[in-house]
Amino acid sequence: MIYRPLLLLLTVCQLCLPIEAQGDDRPNVLVILADDLGLGDTSAFGTKDIRTPNIDRIFREGMTCDSFYANSCVCSPTRAALLSGCYPDRVGVPGVIRDVPADSWGRLSPHAVLLPRLLKPRGYQTAIVGKWHLGYERPDRPNDHGFDFFHGFLGDMMDDYRTHLRHGHNFMRRNDETISPAGHATDLFTRWACEYLAERAEAKQPFFLYLAFNAPHGPIQPPDEWLQKVKLREPQMPEKRQRLVALIEHLDAGIGRVLDTLEKTGQAKNTLVLFTSDNGGLLEEGANNGPWRSGKTHMYEGGLRVPCAARWPGRIAPGTNTNRTYLTMDVFPTVLEAAGASPPAGIDGASFLSELLGKPAAAGPRDYYFVRREGGLAYGGKTIEAYRHGDWKLLQDSPFAPLELYNLVRDPRETTNVAKTERKMLAELSAELRRQIQRGGQIPWQASER
């Protein structure tokens, strides 16, 4: 339960290292992030009413992480953790960043060093296609934080997958240029990713592509032809579920096109592909989070446990699994290690590359912390948290509710709160949770405090 101090600001020397010897040891890296995809909403999980052959392919051809957690139960904090390797409140993003200042609960720290900056000394070209959700204006945009190329959407969600507007504003960008493309957002992000991969096939340097779809986040708007497919196949399925399944299957087809592009351009063999989701699915929209309790916006397992798989032909054995627990922030050091780069001191993430490659796990047992800050009457600008220590999980799912304690080995579905009977464990974990909250509180999360 001891944490290393965070060094948010790297020295000039670290950021200006010369490009190291370039060779075939530097894989391309493709991180695919779905938005609100529940753990049970792939056919790889065994769910019978959905067909996701392309997502399943990543699981089948690589390693499945059976105990993978998002860093938060909502979007922005998890995305900040993925790109920084830190707990999200330690880089200024405890809650969702929105274009309405009165309802925005984070701002990415200007001192946060994101993944693309650390890949540059290894000669990588870096890009993000899709949803950013970590800031709307300079200096909070992707290019400001080291990405060479951005083609996507700055905002939290779209009010319509076809108009791409949010609150009447256009947040679609190609780098700094405002664009107004026509088409369903999933199709656009798919096409732009494929175009980028085709361009990089002609280059002589490796790439890092962060492909962040906004599907299946609401509004649930699948293309009509995909919805009709599901209705014909599953006529007894509730309409709400039909629409979500169709949106996910449409997303799966887009992922298939991206994987096919890697094959056609000859890049697949030397590309590490990581796939996961930013949080659990939203139950109100018909999501399937497997056997776990609750879903998106909540600190129970259904809101935090997400699908994850990694594929690297010839390096990661197909059809393999790991039961060790990893978090989204662990992607950061994993990608750096694969690229031959060292992570900065003080991050919270731990690489799981050795286990992906069939070697003993490098990281020992750890405790885990989850946070979400939110507004409105239900939250009042306060936070909810969860803290995991071994078999035990402490959580507060409402800032106005008592702490809850569960033993996840004896009670994986969190049905029996033992806070009143396990007083010693409650006290120990409560103390550790307070320490973690204090660490996060050292970093401002509002622009007015900078």
C-alpha cells in the first residue's frame, strides 16, 4: 500500500533524448478503445444474442485479460489514465470533461506527460483517430500533448452520430482545422484509421495509433441496415437491446476493416494490437456486463470490469489468457516497454508485456483505486471511489451513502455488504482510501486553479 511519488514534469533532458538506434525491434502499436462496451457485449464472452467476429478475432489470436478494469466508471478519467499511466485524479481528471464549464469536472494537467511524447525519442509517428474527450481548447488538445496527427472529435459525446454536433457545436477536427464530414461517426473513424494505416505502410518509421471509437456510447443510433439485420435474426429481443446490439455489430465491422487493412498493407505481423473499453456498459440502454453488478457510472464490478485482449502475431501466443488484474493505466508502460522506451518515474501503472509474451508477470500484488467526480443533485460536485486490496473491495457509490465492503472471492457479485461485521478491514481500507484521495487532491482539476 506504499505509492511512489509522482514526477509529473519530466526534465528537459528526458523530453529531448536523441532517437535511439532504430531497428525491427520497434513494433507498430494500435490501441483500440470502445466507448461504454460492456464486458458481456461480445460473442467472445459467450453472449448468444450478439455477433462480434472481428473483436473475437483479437481475443482468439492473442491473449485475453480476464480480470481487466477501467480506471473509472466513466469516460474522461479512464482516457487520462490510459495516456498518462497514472490514476486519473493525479493528472487532473477525476471526472468527465465537458464543453459546459459549470458541468465539467476535470482538466488534464499541463504537466502531464502523455504516451506520444515518450514514444517520439524511439522514432514513432503518433496519431489519434476518434474521440479525444480530454479538452476542447489549447493547450488541451491532442496536438498540444504530443500527437503528430489528430482526426476526430474533441467532445464527450455526439447528440447525433450523423450530424456529429454537441450542444449545437461542431467539435470535429483534423488537427486544428474544423471539419464537417458526412456519414455515420463509426464509419468515419474507421475510414480515417484505415487511411492512416495505408499511409504509414509507405513510411520507414513505426507508428502509434490510438483509435478511440465513440460507439456504443449513446445516443444508440445504428445504421438502419444493421438494425434490420438484428431484428430479422433476433425478433424476440427487446427493441432497446436490438438497437444496442446493432450499434455494437456495426462497430465490430469497422474494427474488422481496420484489422484487414493491417493485413493488406503487410503491417499486421509487426503490430501490437490492444483492445479494451473505457468503462462498463450502461444498463439503461440494454448493455450486458456479464454476471457483474451494475454498470457504467457505478463503482460496482459491472461499471469497472471491461473486456481486454492483446494480439501480436509471433510474439503473443494465440488463445491464451491471464487472470492477473490489470487496469487501463497499465497500457501506458506496456506500450512503452514494447517500444523499447522507459516509463517516467512515479507513474501508477505497471507493464504487463512480460505476461503477454508468455513470461512470468513482472508486477507483484498491488492495491487499486478508482475515482469519479460529478455534478448534479445526485453527486453535488463530490466524488465516489472504490479501493481494492487483495480479495477486499471498499466502495462508496454515492457521496451521500455509507461505505460498503465486499469480499470479491466469496462474493464476486457484491451481494452482501460486510462493512458492519468486518470492522477491522473497513478501518484499514478506509485509511488507505483517504491517503489516495489526498494524493489525488494535490493536482488541480479546474482551469481557474492553474
